[in-house]
Amino acid sequence: MKKNVISEKQLSAEAACDYVKDGMIVGLGTGTTAEFAVRKIGKLVRDGLSIRGIPTSNRTKELAEAEGIPLIDFSESMFIDLTIDGADEIDGNLNMIKGGGAALLQEKIVASVSRAEIIVVNRTKLVDQLGVFPLPVEVIPFGWQVVFNQLESLHGNPDLRLNKGKPLVTDQGNYIIDCHFRKIENPKLLEHQLNMIPGVVENGLFINLCTKMIIADGEQLTVKDRN
């Protein structure tokens, strides 16, 4: 079963790379599925493709550098032609929960300035309603307990994400609180409510950012565009 899941991730990720064209600025996602896309883009670059990449995490930056992908930052461009990334959950309206890999802040910044955002997943990530996967909320370390209390009042059933018994620290030096909402009735409203809490840097609800989803189910690929 595990072998099949991995092959589906690779199938969807590499299919998205067909949309990468010469001269593009490409957002490079984070996570096990996005890594397949980064590796494929690296091969295309070594075969002569001319692109520049903007990574969404330190981990992706290291992989892209190892693959020989030329990298830039936002001092060189304020927009991205195409981003390829994964998702922890995605619904039929192409709204997502992201941040299982603790890169949600950079992922959302990159997505927000992308002309196209292709999300690559396997069938297990597609849900009727968001909320089964814990929703990550990135917070500054100072006063995280206050934010935690506010998330409890929103019935988020929060947990501070740990790494070896200590708070996990993101690339930006922040903490992550995972919220177990189970069912999110109004993702857009919840995104606003979370970001209004002092101390919250960003949350893992990605609303109206995905423009195309590629789903792998066995050897079958399905492509869905945002309406």
C-alpha cells in the first residue's frame, strides 16, 4: 500500500511539471509530494530548461540547490508564474489545509503572488469538508499561551506542535498550534477569525489560491480547474 501511495504522489507531481515552461519563475513547494516535482524540475533544468525558482522552505531550498535549480528571492521578482505544491486536505472547491510540513507561512506568501498554483495530491487528500486534518496556526513564541486560549474559545481543540519534547520552531522562528476542528463549516470566515487573533502570524487555510488540482488515483490522473 505504501508503495502505491508514493507512486501516486510522483505521478501527480511530475504531471504538473508539464506546465513549467522556459523563462518562468516557479514556486517550489514543500512536502513529500512537492519534492517529486522539485526533483523533476531539476532534471528538466539539467536537460536545458531555463527557469528560476523561489522555494517555500529551507528544506526545499536545499533540495533545489542540490538539483541545480537557479534560485531567486522577491528582491528580484514580485510575482511567480507558476507554483507546484501539495496539500494535506483539499475539497471540491479547491480550498485547502496546508502546513503539515511547518512551511505554511512561506507557502502562503508564494501562493498569494502566483499567477497559477497547481496542487498535486493523491485521492486520499480529497475531502468533502475540510477539518479532519489538524489545522496549523503559526504563532509568535511570545504569548503563545494567550493565542492557545483564544483557539480553545473557537472550539479548535488546540495542541502545541512539539519536536523532541520541545516546541517545534518554524523557518521564521515561530511556533505552530494544531487545531482539531473536525469539520470547518465556513473556511473563509475561520481564516479571517484566526488571523484577527493577536500573535497569530498565519494559518493553514488556503482559500481561493489553488487554480488547478491534479489528483492521482492508482495510475489515473484527474485534472480539475478552479471555476
